[in-house]
Amino acid sequence: MSTLTPTAPRQETPSMPVTVRIPSPLRPLTGGASSVACGAGTVREVIDQLEAAHPGFQERIMKDGALRRFVNVFVAGQDVRFAEGIDTVVADGQEVTILPAVAGG
Amino acid sequence: MPPTYQDLLASARDEVPEIQVNDLAPLLEGPDAPLVVDVRETSEWDEGNIPGSVHVPRGFLESRIAGVARPGQPIVVSCAAGQRSLLAARTLREMGFTDVSSLAGGFTRWKQSGHPVRVPRTLSPAQRSRYSRHVLIPEVGEEGQLRLLDAKVLLIGAGGLGSPAAFYLAAAGVGTLGLVDDDVVDASNLQRQIIHATDRVGMLKGESAKVAIQALNPDVQVNVHPFRVTRDNVLDLLSEYDLIVDGADNFPTRYLLNDAALMTRTPLVHASILRFEGHASVFLPYEGPCYRCIFPEPPPPDLAPSCGEAGVLGVLCGVMGNIQANEAIKVLLGIGDPLAGRLMIYDALGMTFTELKVRRDPDCPACGPNAQLELRDYEAWCAGVGRHEHAGAAA
């Protein structure tokens, strides 16, 4: 019966958040969270959102307005160094991966 | 009256030209060498055959010949004494192969006349049994298993990654394993370093691993290298091996190995681990990206804690070390798609695998076209980079 009942009018499809994967060494800044949801934008804007929510985040991965050399940022599996760098666009629903080198063995 | 065996042979001899071993030998050296098709049974072939010949047992001749020969190609059929080959040659002529002859006297006369003999390497009966599940896989087979037995893999570290990697590579029959580790087994290693054992605490890790490997598979030669890799010994060390499995626990060693692997063009199978997270990739020198294409500089120490400082899930080591063993075997056998140009992140907590595309950096200081690659003081370089970045982070 309920399946026949008209439901509420359809909403506009809500925008899918961007998921940022946080590597282990940065998790103390995110309260231990391994991923954080952000709004879409450029990589720079995503990092700004992270900084607003988790102060201190930005300076760990950026210096003088650029990504630090030991940090790689991937948008949807692609290295932003081979795209538009920190101005690379992160679209709705895409995954951002922050990848610092890990030495453990 | 139906024809006897002798009648069949005689009629085949009327149809099929015969070639003498002393006439065949120089032909095989020349540019228009005929294809020698050996139709004996496998056990006969295994004891020796004519170099360059192909083996098609008589019972499979009709069904398999198209896979090895073209109809107009000069073919010499051989067997043990030159009789089965006459009948086989006649069959080939009936199948439209026009230039077919039979080797008079067969392999027996070839060998007696002092011509070269190739004795194919085969697995022993014990090895056929031990590696039967590999031999059954078409991509491996007996030939692949023999290749693994000939292969020499250098494992950097007999620790979290090196333990499972060495164990599985030994089980797989990789014939020579080099274990580089200057450390001794500690009780705190045993939560993850499964190649060691409680009663070997205090033993050099390489020696302890050797005990376990020899108990598992006596086919494997274990070379224990009880020292650290340095720029003074790395090139000599790598020259003895076909592939490196990097399970080092520090950045200076990882950068040193990367640069030395480029210099010696040795494939390097990378993995690194921390807590619940592992990275893995395969660096094929000058074919795909190298470690420094991805990580031109190491992070400062506070961003790169060691497992000794931050901990690591024991099982994670097993997953990542076995990914390394898997990739090593693929590279050694030349099968599948190695994890080159890709970096895999395994998150054991979320149970997710994330694949990142990694590329050669045209400005790579190690493998780029303008790189001036030389082995440096990696300890000082990593410490210097670390201090610099750390100061920047604190500023």
C-alpha cells in the first residue's frame, strides 16, 4: 500500500560530497578520521575547507602557496602534478587522496 | 593380404626422401635451416634431442603440426631410428606439407655421429609433485617453474614485509633468495615477522629466515647478507640478483635502492607499511616511474613515523608482503600486468584498495632524461631534507 502512496516531490539530486582520504600520519589532525567529506571545488579550495575544519592541516602539506614536494595529491586517481596542480578541479563525488611517502617495512 | 609393418615402411620410403645426419647438420647452421620435428615420446625427448628441433609426439602429429609448421616450409621429421619418422613424414605429405623428409637413422645416429645434443632441463619427479599446482597453470607451467628455480631475488629486510615475501617466494620455488638484514630477531618482531620463531629470538634475521626457508623448501639457496645496504656495497649486491623486493624500514635505504636499481636496471618491487595502511608499486627502470618520480624527497620525520614509533598491524605486513611476492613472480615470469605505473594503497581498516596512476616525471632527478644519477650520502640527504621541511612546517 505504501508503495502506491505518492511520495514527496522529487528533490534536485543533492550534490555528492568530495571524499578526502587522510593518510595515517595526518590523522591526528582529523581526530583519527581516515576520510573527510568536503564540498567540490579546486584542490586549493578543498584544502581550505580542511584547514577550516582541522586547523594546522594546510601547513602540513603546503608551503608558500604550493604543495610540499613530499606530498602528492591525487584527484580521482590522477596526480594533480600532471593536471592543473593545486588548481585542479575536484568534481562532485570525486575522491581526493593525499599521499606522503611511508618508509615502514 | 594386408600390408605388414615392413611393407608400410617400404612404401613410405618410396614416397618420402631421407636425409643423412651428416647432411642435416650443416643445413641447420645455415640461413635456410629446415624445421626438425621430433616425433618421439616425451620420455625419449627429455633424454636429449637435436638443438633447435621441436617436439610433437607422433600421437599428436596431425592435431598439433599446424601450430609449429607451415605447409611449404622445409621439414625434417626425426625419431629414434628413422622408422616412425618415415610414417610421420608420409602423414605430413598427405596433409599438404610438400617439403618433408625423414632423418635416416634418427636421433640415435645423430648422437652417435657426434653432433650436438640438447638435453632439456626438466623438473625432477619430486619437483613435479611439489610444484604441481604451478605446473597446472598455463601461464606458469613447467617452463615457468624452471624459470623461477633459476631466478635470484634480493629481499631488503627480513622483517615485516620481507618475512611473508621470502616465505612465499621460497614456497614458490624461487631458486635463490638473498636476505639483507643486519638486525637480530626480537620478541616484538614475532607479531608479524612470521618467518622467525620464538626459539630463534636473538639470532640474525637472515639466519633465522634461512632455517625456516630450508625447512619449507630445500630447493632454495639462501644467501644471508648480514649488513646494511650502503652506496659502497649496493651495486655489487644487485649485480647478483634479477629482482629486488624492497621491504626496508627507512627512507635512506629506499632512495639508495631506487637509484642503484636504475643504475643496474634491476626491477624493484616496492611496498611500505604503517599502522593499517600499505602502499605497493613496481618500478621497472626506465619503463615506468621510479620511486623518486613519485616521491622526489622524503617527508620530515614527524610526517613519516616508523612502525617502531607508530605501530603496524601484523596482518597488514602479510597482505603487503604477499602483494610483493605476487608482483615479483609476475615480473620474473613476464606474465600479467605488473603494478608498474600504478601505486596501490591498501586500507586494512576500511578494507579498500585504491589505485593511483603514477607517471614518469620528465624532470625526475633519478630517471629523467637530464638526470645525473650518482649514489649519494642518503642518510645526510634525507636528514637534511627532513630538517629543512620540518623547520618550514614549524614556521
